[in-house]
Amino acid sequence: MTEAVEQPPAADAGEEGIGTALVNDVSEALGALDEARVRTLVADLRAPDLADLIELLPTGERAMFVEALGHDFDFDVLSELDETVRDQLSEELPNEYLAKAVTELDSDDAAYLLETLEPKDQQEVLAQLSVADRAALLRNLEYDEETAGRLMQSDFVAVAPFWDVGQVIDYMRETDDLPETFSEIYVVDPSFKVLGAVDLSRVLRSKRQTHIEEIMRSDLVTIQATDDQEEVGRKFERYDLMSAPVVDDGGRLVGIVTVDDVVEVIQSEADEDIRLLGGVGDESVLDNVLSTTRSRFVWLLVNLLTAVLASMVIKLFDASIEQMVALAVLMPIVASMGGNAGTQTMTVAVRALATRDLGPVNATRVILREASVGMINGVLFAIILGGVTVFWFGSDQLGLVIAAAMIFNLLAAALAGILIPIALDRFGQDPAVASSVFVTTVTDVVGFFAFLGLATIWLL
């Protein structure tokens, strides 16, 4: 009797993601060139889990892993990968493989994959596509990055308003090049301008002789192909959209945007704002040492210059500090409190500007609110810190000085935290990029100047 060969257990990502054991097992199987074992190990993983596994593998094994899966590889994995890893993979995989991936992916993901290739590789991949697929890809690439035109999918279902339900159903059954999944059918005139849309469920529940124009919705929210993807995200959130038609400058239907792509945009934009507030740009944990160092160096250099400016303010009062050592002990408290208060206001302001919750209509009211909050917090912490200072150093006057400095600095922090992002936005700059540097500079300079200046006038 033949003895059964024990097979390794299939993977299960579970709630905690990809484990170290699975990564090591896959790496060992790749090293042994055991493609069958690799396929067995990851047989039950879905596309997002496979993407996580690829990102955790050493750089040299990622392309080997994709090729080991062969026909079992789900090309949707490429759209789930971090951009750094996806770019690296696209450089290593053969163009024949990339051409196959481009035909399987949604047009927006395929366009991004194609865009990252060298011009020669782009031409080789495009040459292997059908005329329709090539035209759809080139249409996406005509639009700028981070616009609706780049985000849209070129595959959709469009019918004439005078068709009846029976014609539409037959058309969907008999036409081969329709999207695999869709929930809305768009109604267009002969020039392909959008007249309305009808839900697929409404079509299936209507009699065959019913004309489409009788059951279509005409109150559509349309999106211009040149709209920024952030504006697209705001429309989806505001109007609770699942999908929306994308039109060109002439109002003709050129594609659709679906909610799954918009969710990725919203997450991406939020992540970008967080990184910019920290001065790390579009950095990823998967970037190499050189690019990460280069990304952080610029803003660290800017921070160094602003720190020198704050030090110059301290230098103006070096004689006062020499006469009263307590000033040196208390200085960091004033600056730190101002910096934290300014960061709180700035974070709220930057996010409100990004979501359009803060604009010219309510700017004055929000500024006054933040100034009031800064003043109230300044008074409260002035009382607390003033009392601590009196108890600590036994000086009523020093307590009054630091209390006054705290009020000045927290008020300045609140105003800087709201006015600087608004000013940057008004001049067409991303407030997330430079707000933190300017706000920190203001709070440090004002804090040191107010505290040391008042101390010099009152105490010395």
C-alpha cells in the first residue's frame, strides 16, 4: 500500500494578519524551488493577505513568489500592494506577465501599473494588448495623477433611453465585453451624454416591455474627469454614493468611479496629511534607508533653522538667565505648553480645511473660538503653573511672570495654529506640509520672548 505524503497545512491569515511562521515557510520553499509547496502554503489566502505576505518577504524573493504561483496568482494582489513594493515588482516581472496583469486589473489599477514602467517596457506591454484595452488604458493616462480620470474605471454598461427592459437584459446576456460586476446601468443619448441611471435591481423587477426612460433616475451626481480625487471623495461622503459617472469637458460619459476606490482615496489622503504633519512626506515603512533619510533630512534641516531662531531669542536674555538660574529651569515649560497647544489647534484646522468644513464663510467664527479656547486655557494653566512656581522657588513675582507668559503663549499658539493653515490654504499651498514648522517657531519664539522679557523687566 502506498504511504500518503503529508502535505503542509494551508495558511489562514486570521485577524492578526500574516505570521512569522508562514513567511519563513514560504521563504524556505522558495529557496528549495518547491513551487508546489508554495502554492499549498498560501492556497487559502485572499488578495489582501497575499499582498501582506509579499511585502514581508525579502526583496529578492517577491518576484520568485509571484512566478511560483503561476496561474494561481490573483492579479488583484497588485492593487493591494504598497506602492514601493508594487513598483519594485513591476521592474522585475517579465513584460508578458505584466501584459496579462493589465488585462485582468481594473483600468485605474492597470493604468498605474503601466505608468510606473520604463517607456520601452510600456510600449512592449501595450503592444500585447487588444485595441480596446489599449485605448482604455491610454484614456486613463491622459488625465493627471490624483484626478477622477485616473481613478475611474473605463468599463461600464450604457444603454439608450428608448430601449425596453427586455432589450437591456438581452444585451447584458449576449455582450461579452461588459464588466464582470456592476450595479448600475447608465442611460446616454447618441452623443454619449449622461441622461440618468437605473439600478440593476430595478431592471430585474420591471416588466420586459417597460422603457428604460420610465424607470431611470435623472438626479445623478456626476464627476468631472479633471476633478481632484479629494473632491471625488467629498462628493461620495456627502451624497452617500456607491458609484458615480465620470464625464469629460463635453459632458460625455467616459467612465465610473466606485466606492471601493474612493475608500482607498480617503484613507490615502488621510495618511498623507498625517505624514506631512510629521514632516515625512510620502514615506513608507517599506522604503529603503537612502530614500527615507533623504525624505526626512529636508524637514529636519528646516527645524534646525527654526530652532536656531529660538536660540537667538534666548541669547538676547543670556545676562538675565545668568542672574536667575530659575529662568533656565522654567523656560522649557512655557515653550512646551505653547507647542502642544498650537499642535492641537493646527491638527483640527488642517483636517477641517481638507474636508472643507473650514472656509471663508465660517473662518472668523472658528478663529474667535480658537482664540477664546487659547485664552481660557492660558488663564487656567497660568494659575496652576504660577502656584507651582511660587511653591517651588518661593517667589511671588516669578510666579506672576510665568503666569503672564503662559497666557501670552497659549493665546499666540491658538492663533498661529488656526491662522497659519488658513493662510497657506489661501495661497494655494497644502497646509499640512509646513504648518507644524511655522507653528512651532511661533510658539517657541513668543514663549521665550514673553517669559524672558517679562522676567527682565519685572525681576532684574
